[in-house]
Amino acid sequence: MTKGAGSFPPAPPADAAGASAPTLDQVRALAYAALLDHARRSDHAHALATLMRALAALIGAECWLWPLPPDGSLSMPPIHARPAVLAPVSLTSPPPHTAWSCSHSGTLVGELRTPLPAGLDQDEWGDRLAPARDTAAALLAGLIEHAGHALPGSLALQRTAMHEAGTYVWEWDLQTDVLGDIDEGELILGYPRNTLGNTQADWDRVVHPDDRAIIDKAYDAHVRGDEPLYRAVYRARAADGDWRWIEERGRIVEWDRLGHPKRMFGTQTDATLLRELEQAQRDRLAAEAANSAKTMFLSRISHELRTPLNAVLGFAQLLVTDPALARLPAQRQQVRLIHEAGDHLLAMIGDLLDLSLAEAAHLPIHLQNVALAPLLDSCAAWCRPQADAAGVSVRCEDPDAGAALSHGRAVVRADPTRLRQVLTNLLSNAVKYNRKGGHVTLRAQAVDDEWHIEVQDSGHGISPIDRARLFQPFNRLGREASGISGAGLGLALSQSLSHLMGGRITAESVLGVGSVFRVSLPAA
């Protein structure tokens, strides 16, 4: 606020009547009453009339509030108020009018004129009128905007742009504790208008108790001058009972003569989504660090386990080929069991390390064009001894038979070693969990820009509940006591390898009929 008549019309005459000069608390009380009137009615004109009538009654003289100068873009009449009863005067003689320019958020919106009480100079009177001037400026700015007139600097456009970005403006009169635009804070939290109250104390009731100290610390640092800007991020209870994160920024824009803060402007932003994203980022980094540590541990421990295990397997192999055991068939069989168990343990260690590397995206993948026909044939041949021992037949359909119709061959983009690992895992499961006399079919067909490689079995099938847990590591879906060997790593590893090759694995199953596992990979 600055003093000066500027280019406004000449001052009207004043009534030669009035009481003694009002106190600052009296002026602050009528300003507070006007703000409460606006909070209840949301009517700028009525609140301004209330303010001016109260001011005229308090001074005991006429008061005038002139809107922006009539320059053709605005034709709002001045707001004039006079006391209902004229009391004995205590004004200076002759009674000049003091003109105060009223600005809101840095924009000139009008001018307040009152007579100067006797015994006060302009600075003292201006300080006492400050709450009324500030309130009048805020209400007048709203009245001009609601009348459809854009203020200089287009406050309406600025606020609209901020609202679209999820940011809202607030104003705080620290001497009356009145919090302007609290309805925008209510909007953030989902409350109906005019339900929280009109003061900072009312707003504090929705702030999380654990966060009030954070707000006080940030405010005190700004008041002391340690920080050029007040900033706090805290939780506030929304209308639905949830806690939402609010980021608040502000600056003290007016001080009294004693250096105490009088008025503060700021913004509020709903920071809930940002906080959730930040937490997700922290969780992701923590998970990556844990995964990296797990991968390093497994890499080291697998090396430490393989060294003695290879020694066990080497000596078991020597014993199996020892001619002295030829005359001891029982001991020879026991040595073979040791060797088989060692091979199984070595394969499990390898799968565990591969799974850990694949999940951390550290497993090397070498993509190239891979012809499916020879790869499927070799995978089927690999699992036939296991299938024969289980009484299960294995059939491999030639993928090039269908591809020949389109004058091409069945070729996918994949890592041949890893694709073979995926398919042998699926074939091994199809044989292990099949029934005696059952069958397994390996086929591939082109669908759009992909090749679908299917492993179909005639086993017992998988229930819908178990299908949701198919690809969890170490989850054997209750088959731990079935006597079928396995650690529950094959499907989880196969899924990770498929993803690394740019593909995916899906499963379909019908209880009592069988299952189909489908590996989908990009066509070359």
C-alpha cells in the first residue's frame, strides 16, 4: 500500500463530525468482521459495504472507496458510507482527506479516502487503517474480477493458470489470524466450502500433529531472515479421512513499525502424487541395491559351492569307472546316486545364479536369428530319454511346414542358448507332471509379427488359483511331497529369460485335461 491521490477524482467534502481516533484493534476487528461476512456469503459487494459502513461508524465521518480510475474499461461507482449518527468532531481543522492507494497482490485496484483525525499524522493514521485498507483491496479485487473486468496484470488469468497446475493462492493477516482464500485449501482436501473456518488456527486443526513442528520451524526461519522464503511440506487430513501431502510456500510482504510480520502471501500445492513417486523411486533404488547385493552374494557363493561340488562329482565319476566296483554292483549303484545328486545340485546352483542375474538384468543375452526347426528337434530329442523312462511320448511338429506356405522359414529373434534353456525347462516339467501313457507336443506357429512356441501336455492340469503363482521362485504349488525332483526355479527362470529376449510366457490349463505353455518371441 502506498499513499497518494494519483489521478483519482477530487476528494468529497467531509462531515465535520466524529469521535476520538479509533485504535488499531478496533480497525482490525471491523476488517475481520468484513472477511467473515464474505466467508459466509461469498459476496464481495456486501462485504465491502459492511466494511465501509463499519469504518464510517467507527470514525464518525464519511468514507469513500474509489475503484480503478474510469478510463473507459471500468465504470464502477465509488462506494460511499456515512455514519448513522454524527457525534461531536475531533478532526483537524480544516478536515482534510487522506487518500490511500489500495493494491492487491501488487496490482492497484482502488483508493480509500477518510478524514484525518485530530492528533494523528498521516503515517500514524495509515498504520491504524492498514487492516481496513488491506481488506478493502482484497474485496475490491474480487469484485472487479467477478464483474468481468481483467485487472492489470490479469490476476484472474494468473490464478486460473495456477489452478490448472494444481496450485492455489492464500493470504494471511497475521494480526487478525484471518486466512484468506481458505476455500481453495478446502478444495484440495475435498471439503465443502466454508466448513473449515476462516483462520490459520482453523486450518491447523487438519494438519497432522507430527508435522506442526515442521511448519513452525520453517515459518520461524523465514521470520528471522534465515530463509528468504517459507516452505513446508506436511500432511493434512482430507474430507475422506486420508492424509494428503501439501507443499506450502510463502513470503511475508508487510511488516509493522516494530518489525513484526503483518501480512503474508503464499501458495499451496497438492504434493501427494509427487511424494508417492518419490517414495516409489526410493523403494526402487533400495530394491535395486538389494538385488545387486543378492546377485553378488549368489555369484560368490555359487563359486564357493561349485569348487567342492566339482571335486565330489569328479571322484564319483572315478569311482563309477573303477574296475574294482564292477564286482560290487550295490556300491556301484550308490556311487551313481551320488553322482546324480551332485549333478542335480550343480544344475540347481546354476539355475539360481541365472535367475538372480536375469532378475537384475545382468545376464548376458546375445540376440540373433534362430531357425526354430532344428532347435525344436534337438530339444525334443534331449527330453525323450526322460520321457521314455516316465512312459510319456514326445512329438515335435515341424514349424517350417506351415512357414513354407508363405515361402519362408520359422525364424525368431532370440538367444539360442537361453531359448534352448527355456524350452528344455518347459519340456522337463511337461514330462515330470504328466501321467503314465500321456503325451507332450512341441509346436510353433506364426501370429502377426511373432512366433508362438507351445509345449502342450496331457497332465493333470493346474487350478486357476495355482496358475496365479506359477512363476514364483521356489513355489512348487504343493508338489514338494510328490517325490518329483525340482526346486521350483525352472518356470521363474524361463519367464525372466523370455523377458530378456523381448518375449513372454503365458499358460493355459484345464484340470484333468492338461496344460499349454506358450513362449512368444519376435519374428526375425
